[in-house]
Amino acid sequence: MKLLDERMYKQSKGGRHIFSNEPKARIGIVGLQSWVHAIPLARYCMSSENYELVGIVDETTQLEGFGREFKFDRLYSNIDSFLENKDIDALIVTKQVIDNENVIKKAAEHRINVLCDKPMAVDGKGAERILRIAQESRIKLGMLHNHRFSPTLIELKKRIDSDIIGKPKSISYSIRAPLPEEFYGCGLPGWYADKQRFGGGGFIDHGAHIIDTICWFLGKDIISVSAQMANLIHKDLAVEDYGVALITYKSGIIATVESAWTLPASLGWSEVIQIIGDRGEIVASRVQHPNVCIRANMTNFNSPISYDVSDPAEPEEWTENLKKVLDNFIGYIRGREDLQSPPEDAVTTMQVIDAAYKSADFARAIML
């Protein structure tokens, strides 16, 4: 059985040697459980002239399958034996979320930098502890928030910052997707539908990306969160398959987040972003075309302008963006680039997600 759709293995034509005159970055991957991110990144490290994949650590049955399928033999079932006496520039942590804190603590003991998958933790307190571990040990910590590297969303941020629609007053961001799979093709969510191991269900899954993107666009000056969670389609799940949250900023901006596992697998996924300003609006999507539409109350600009940004087609789109996250992180730890996905922002994202679940539980707004 294949571990992942072969379409997700495609590499950029030609490639680019981003670390000219530098040694290869030595990368370890801890966990194949978040396989949608782990396997494309492993493939990238194995094929790129910029990286050396020094090993993969995983305690599940996926490890042997990965080794056979990709003819890779640096496999470890124990993180302690993997970290011992290894020269590692960075760990990519793509385990079940509940394990992130323990892995990062072990990495910090060995002074190894970490690129952590989203969500950062199962709750806000866990995210705060992880940040504190990194700060006190002085390791570099980044997040796999690959939406920050999407050409469409980068274009959207530029348009918002350009004042073309005036001051933002509201933003709504919706992602609806099928149930995730514990491993490719199994049809079951497995640990993704275990609140203790994942932190929630359909809301935290894509909500982590959505809230991080909104904070990237508009800042983190949030005062309250109101939310509702439900099981609209998958009634037998122990976690929600649908969540919607209303986020209020001190400035009065209102953000709406909708994150769900409600689409059939045959329909792929749906994404729509709308930003309303006091002089116009922008509607965008990374999966619908044309994927950017601007309407603004400006001279000679009263008719909508629609166009496409050169995002690669899904699923290569997010695979390419994962590569960019890793490239940026290595550039950051080597002192050449600013970190584009800082852990402090991930803590805010987890605090907002925490507040959303509490709001749904207590049926009231939660103040931050």
C-alpha cells in the first residue's frame, strides 16, 4: 500500500540551491503520524542538494513501510537513541500533537533546533510551555504554518497592506474538507479524532492555519472569542466535525473562522476568504479560479478586478509551500533570513483555539 498519493511527490523543476557555499543542512524527522506533512518533507530532504535526511523516528507500523517504499534505511523507533551522538541541524516534529512538548524538550536537551507541525499543542497552556522550553534552552523554534508561504495569501496580505480597500473591518475565512486519514487510503481518522491526542477535531485541524493567517494579516490584538461546535455530518465522532468562531479585535474588527470536516472525499476541499474594508472588499481562494477578486470604491476602479495568482495546483500547492517553510527555517537558524512562522504567533493561535472550545462548552464569549 502506498503511503501517499504519488502526485504529492513531484519536485520543483530544476530546483534551486539556496545554501550556496554552505554545507547541507542535516535534518531529522520525528513522527510519521502527521503524514500529510512528514512524507513530502522527507521526500524533499532526500532529493534536494541542500539537505541530508539523517533519520526518521517513528514508533508506528508506518516506519517500516516508509523504509521499503522509499528505500531509506536510517530508521529509528526510539528518539533517545536517534538523538544520541548525532550532528543534527534541525528536527521536524510531525507526531501526534500530544507528543510535541516531550519531543521538543528532548531536542532542547541536545541543543537541536525544531520546526514543529501545527497545531503547536493540544491547548494554550501546552503551547506556552513549549515556547518557554525553547526560550530557556535558546534553541530556535519555528512552526509549519505553510499558509504564510502561499502565493495567493502573500498577494492578499500585500493588497490589504496597500490600503486598496481602506481599513479592514471584517474578515471571514472558511475551510471545509473531508475527514482526515490516519494514514493514506485507510478511510479512518484515527488519532485525528482523539481529543486528548489532537486537541479537538475539525475546528482545530484547519482552524490552526486559518487563525494564524488572520493574525498574520491583522495582528494579534484580540479581546474575545465566541464559538459553536457541532457534529453535522459525522455523528459518531468523539470530536466535532464542524466549528465556527467569532473573533473580536480591540479595534472593532470582526473575524469569522469556519473549519470543518464536512465534505465528501470526492469533492476535495473548499476555501473562501473575504476581507471587507471601509472602501471595498477582496474575495480570494487558493482552490477556486479566478482566485482573487477586488472591488474598491476608487476612481476608475469601481468594477471588480479578478485575476489568478500563480499558485501551483492542489495538492502540489501546499507541498511546495511546506518546502518553503523548511527553507526559511534553515535560513533563519543560519542567520540569513527572518523567521516567517514564529512560535509566539502559534501560541496566540492556540490561545484563540482554546477560547473557542471553552466558548462552545460554556455557551458564552471568552475574554482573552
